[in-house]
Amino acid sequence: MKDILMQYRGEFKNSCVFVVNKNIVKVFDSDSILIEYISNIESNKDTISFKYKYLNGILNLLRNRRINYIVIDRDINYQVYDYYFTEYNNYIRYLNLGKIFNIIKRKYIMILNKIYEVPKNKYDF
């Protein structure tokens, strides 16, 4: 799967790549930072997973912000399921804003943890 994903990433540079697997949609690497910034979905480091029913809402957000995307379906042998390409692509701009947002969010969480003395290990009481 990683080879196929890298092939799409090389072919469609500066596009957000979604992988649909039955009822789950996954977004990997830097695309997860972009999706986390645009929507309020929390990421798990470099992967976002969400239910298929939320896909259309996220794709509408991407269209409104003029960000290129491609949706590939695992069930039909990783063929293109849906795509959107525009001449005025804002992928890089929103990716950079997402990276800045993530840095600020992490610092804010660290400060709150120090203020309220939340232990780093959740099993320490």
C-alpha cells in the first residue's frame, strides 16, 4: 500500500490524498496536518482516521478553500474514486498554517499541563 500511496503522491504533487477502506477513511503524513487544521478532527501524530460519512463534509471544506485532493479506494484496487484539481491551489499555504498551528497547540497544552500539574505519565498519581 505504501508503494501505491507514494506513486499517487509523486504523480499528484501538492494534493491531499485520502484512502477509503470500506467505512474508514485514512489520511497520512503531512496531509493529516492539513486536515487537522481545516477541520476539528484530532490526529494521531501522522495519521487521521474517520468514518466515511464525514468524507463529503471534509471534501466540501477543501473545495471551498481551493485545495487539490484525490480520493483512492482500496476496495477497487486503489483506483481513483473522486478528485478535485484547480489552477489556484492553496495546499502549500494551508499546510504551512497547519504546521504553525500544531506547534502553538502543543506549547499551549504543555503550559496547561504545567499550570494544573498534570503528570506526564497517566498512571502516576
